Amino acid sequence: MYFLYGSRPFGKVDEIEGVGHVATEFGHFFWFPLVPKESLLVLSEKWNRVEGIPIRMSMKSVGFAYARAVAFVFFLAAFGSAKALFAPEAGQDLAPERINNMWAIMLMGAVALPALIVSYTAWITQADYQTAVSLVSEAGLGPEVRALVDAAYGATGQSVQASAIVGGAQLQSAAPGADDCNLESAKYLKQYADV
């Protein structure tokens, strides 16, 4: 018998344009997340390799990882119930209580599929400005990355200073010239992510 287990990131949330996103590394069994190990600010992600900076555990990432996995399992169960209900095997007699259970599972699957799709929409996966600044600061990324965040969110010098206190922690304002983030900053970030 074949068992698939290991660890990989799940629960992609709080994406910061030009920087990365938050995900939580889980121990998994057949790609079902079981035990969260640590959350990461993922800077680069290839098929079998993730490069990121460890950050505090993100409950949002953990919650969405579990919710997406459960929604996917409900969708698969609904698909199996629909097949058994509408295309029973020869000689299979379905009892009324079994039919009711199948309808209930299909209803849960009908709710799970849209919930799964909605969990990947921008209003859930994108970080707001204060969250982005907090994550970049917590990860210890330099002023070049902070300038990219400011440019991505259209922050000016005044709005950066006004939001300099996030979660009780004093953050440094963007480096001089951050309002005109140039291509060199983007190149630096790309090289940093691929190292």
C-alpha cells in the first residue's frame, strides 16, 4: 500500500503584490493538512520548493487551510453520492434513509464548492496596507521591500507616517524616495526571492 505524507505549505492568504504571501507549513497525509508547523512569508514558490521567512503563526492561514481541505472533501463526497444516487450499480437497492443521507451530502457539497471558490477571491487572499506593512516589518525585510509595498498600495509620505504604528509596534517609515519606487527595487526583490 502507498502512503503519501510529508510537509508543505497550505492556507495561502495575505498576498502582497510584488513581495509574496503568507502560508503555513503543515504536516500532511495525502495532501490533507494535519498539524501546523510554522507560518511563512513566502517569497518564492516553485513546484517542490518554497522559500520564505518564518513569521508568527497566522491563524487566518491555518483556518483557511483547514476550511479549504474540508470543503474539498465535502465536494468529493457529494460527487460520489451523486454518482451512487443517479447511477446505481446493477442490483443495488437504495433504502430511503440512505437516499436522504446522500441528498444531505450532496447539499453540503453544493455549499462547499462555492465556499471553496470564494476562499480564493482577492478580498480574502489580498493583504490590506497595514497588514502588508506589519508582515514586511516582522519578516525583517529592508527598506527596498517596504518601498515596494508603499508603491503597490499607492501610499504617500503622509499616509505612511499616519500608519506607522501597526499593532502597537513602531515601524520605520519608508526610505527617502520610496514614493517613486523604480525598477531597480523590483529587481532586488526578485533576486532576493530566488536566492
